[in-house]
Amino acid sequence: MRNILVLLLIVLAWSCSKPQSDQTIVIRGKVEFPDSTFKMMIFRYKNFERQYVDSFQVNPDNSYEVTMKVEEPGVYTLDCQKWQSVQFWAEDEDLSIDFRGRDTAKIVIKNPPYVHIQGGPDNELMNLLNFDKYRNYQMMIAISKGIYKTLSDQPEKYNELSGELFSALSNDGNARTRYIVEHYADRKSVMAAVYKLNPEKDSALINKTLATLEQKFPGYQLIETYRQEVTEKMEKERKVAIGQIVPDFLYATREGKKVSPGDFRGKFLIIDFWASWCGPCRKEIPNLKEVYAAYKDKGVEILGVSIDKKEAEWLKALDEEKMDWTQIHADDEGKQLMSDFQFSGIPFIILLDENGTIRAKNLRGDNIASELDALIAEKTSAEKQ
């Protein structure tokens, strides 16, 4: 009997000391101007896919509270009834997050205010990242307005100056992220900032940070997960680097004909990944029409690849835009394409030569015609030689 009791005590002690695989945290707060049309939602992005964790209503007194099951630590998004959202670190910190909620202005402009998180050290770091992102966006708006007022009647100078200033703004944001990583390497949520760095250019800083984190939190699983994901990501990026043959894919036109990039061998091919709901994609279409009209007799074709969720919305957009080039629809919302080609924003436009080799990526506006001119000139020179 005594041996059984000793065994039970050992088992009980072991079970109490065993780390829990499913941590829970409590998130609570208030919404100043709630909108009962929509629920509060928690989700995260993984492998270019939005994964929903939970949804819940705001209480009659404008408060909310939810117990979140954290199956995997990391960055999650709390969406406030589609009016505001904030990224937070979910692991072992209970959080208090207040929102303004619905925009009560007469003219609604999509520029929601910054949202602050009350929590522990890990979410203090998230506040730094979120505020930096918020201020970067405000500066982008200010720059756009200033340039437009000054150079709206000079498109070439407008585009040139916009590109220079936005590039400087991007470099400034990257420098701030590196600063955060360098000085907050003792917090697990530093991984949120590490993921924003360039694995090749920032490799020394990343390795130093991971070593610091490993020393403080031996065996922390997110470190190994990061290394595996970066290795996979770099391999995928290598496959779609400039100079590589384009990965093949096969989707149907509205008539049901299956089409792939390989069907355009012998032609210069512009591939436009787009969607009906994407404003910048729709704004780029007139430029693509001009390009197609000017270059189709020079051996240039365009392949439009929609990542619309609903086929009906894609077909409606086709009828509205009346594009003369081949259009196909990715039936998985483009998840496989986004993973294979390593893009998260659209329009994502690439240029292939006659052999299906990727010659340029991330093209917009006048850059499309410029790259085509260079490619055609290269072909003409080769033929002469």
C-alpha cells in the first residue's frame, strides 16, 4: 500500500511539473463605439493563409473578454469589428486592449488610430513595432499628399520623387526594426521583429539575437521553427530568382481551357497576379492595356492570374475591365502561387523571356515598358550578332 502511495505521489509531482502544451491567456478591454454588425476576431497568418482562432461579441456595456487558447506562441491579430486591428504576442501574458471602434466622422477615411496594448514585457515590444508601423504609414500619407500637391501635373517627376522618398521611408523602417532587435533580444517576442529582417543581409544580427534568446530560454521551440522556415523560404526564393525558369502552374480560363506559362514559350510574357478586390490591381489595368496595345505585335503576351476567392467576382471584374489578354483563375485563392512565388501583396507582376526565364519582378507603371524595351533590344542585338 505504501509503495502505491509513493508511486502516486511521484506521478502527481511529474504531471504538475510537466509543461502545459496548451497555454491560455485572457484578453479584455472596451470598445468606445462598437458596431454590432460584426464580431471581434482573433486570427494569424501562416504560410500566406489567414488562420482564424476565435470570434466573439462585444458586451452590452461595451466591454469584451475572451480566453484564448495558445496552441503555438507568436504574433496574432485582434480585429475590432473590421474597424481597427492590432497585432499582439500570444504566449503567457494576459492583455488589456481598448479600441475606439466605429469611425463616427461624417467622412470616413480608412486611417484608424494607433492601438496600445497593456500587458507584459513581450507586448511592450509589440507596442514598439506597432507604433513604428503606424507612424510609417502616417508618413507615407503625408509624403503622398505633399508630392501630389507639388507635382500632380508632372507624372514623370512625381513617380521619380515618390519612388525615392518611399524607398528612404522603407530604409528608415528597416533601421528601426534592426534597432529593436539589437536592444530587445532578451524577450521572446523579439522573434516578431526578427521575422521582419532580411535573413541574408541581417544574418549576423539575427544569429546574435537567436544566441542570446537561446541562452536565456534554452530549447525555445520558435527559434528552431524560424530556422526551418527561413531555410524553406530561401530555397523557394532561389527557385523564383531573376534568371531562373518560371515554376509551372495550370489553371482554367472562363471557358474552361487549362493554361500555363509554358504555353507562351517563344513569346515575351508578362504575368499579372491580381484580384478583383485589389484597388492597386485595378488601377494598373489601364497601364497594362497601353503596354499590350504597344507591344503585342512585338511578340509580347500577358497572362492574368486571378487569386479571387469567388469565381463570380473574378468573372464580374473581367466583364467590367474588358482585358484582351488571357485570364485564368487560381481555384485555391492563390495560396500555392503565393507560396511558390513568395509574394504577399498584389499586383505582383513579373516578366519572362522567350525561354520562360524570369527577367524582372515587382513591376509597376512605366517600369513594365522599360523592361520590355531592354529585353527586345537585347534580342535584336543578339540576332544581329
